[in-house]
Amino acid sequence: MLEENGIHTHYIETLNETDMRAKKVTILPLEVIIRNISAGSFAKRYGVEEGIEFKEPTFELSYKNDDLGDPLMNEDHAVALGLVTREQYDEIKKTTLKINELLKDFFHGIGVTLVDFKIEFGTDKDGNILLADEISPDTCRLWDEKTKEKLDKDIFRRDLGNLTEGYQKVLDRIRG
């Protein structure tokens, strides 16, 4: 769906239920986070309640480095450290905001609110920026539009029940 809407990804084809073929990329050491509603670490970091709908999405970067705890960084930090060029940063931000709009519409169509998500990008052999990550309830925060039931990894994080059942609800809605 993303490719059909002009998002360049590493995806080539599905091989079976658990495997896919993907383009070889060099992963950029950045995690890109879009937030549409306050939740999770954002709510905790800024001392706000969960569920505040933002007038526009927030765009966050964190330096993908486990030893440092994946610290937040801004554009200038990413450029200064040579993680991306300004042009790459601009392309990543523009692409991420487009992905957000596509995903919000997609999930709305199945009665799910896209609260936030995390993605990663890579560069191919020609230096092109490609989305190189999964998009799933493991990387998104998803709430039922009516009940606000959590349908994502927060089920596990907060001990709210059976994680597999939550993911299955999302899959069932996608499949119709």
C-alpha cells in the first residue's frame, strides 16, 4: 500500500507467511517517531496525560544506540554526527509525514486510531533513502477508535492481557 502511494521501501515480495525478500540497505542509525496523540514516553517525559490529540503530528528522532539508551536528538545533532545530510533529513521527514497520513487513513478505515509509530530508514547501493522497517502493532501504538482499547505492544508493557489477542484483532480488521 505504501509503495502504491509513492513511498519507496526495501520490500520486494512476500515469499510465504513468515518471509519476504527485501532490498539490501544500510540502516541509518536513527529511529524516527511520529506522534499524533500524547501517549507512552511522550506523556511521561513532558508530564501530560495520555490522549491529547495534537493539532499536527510531532516528529522525533532518536539516535539508535543501545549503549546510550537511544537518546532523542534534533536535526542539527544528526547532521553534526554525520548520521544524515540535511537533504536526507528533509527527505526522511517529508516521507515520514506522508506515511503518517496514509497510515492514519488506513487504520481509520478499520476503526483504529494511529496514536504513534516508530520506523527506520536505510540507503540502497545508489544512496536512495528507503523505508526499511516493519509497520505492525509492535511498532505502532493503536487504539480502538470507540473504546480506546489498546491493540498494540502496550498490552504487554502494561500487563493488560493477551498480546496475541490484541494483534489478532488488528489483523482480523485488516482482513475484513
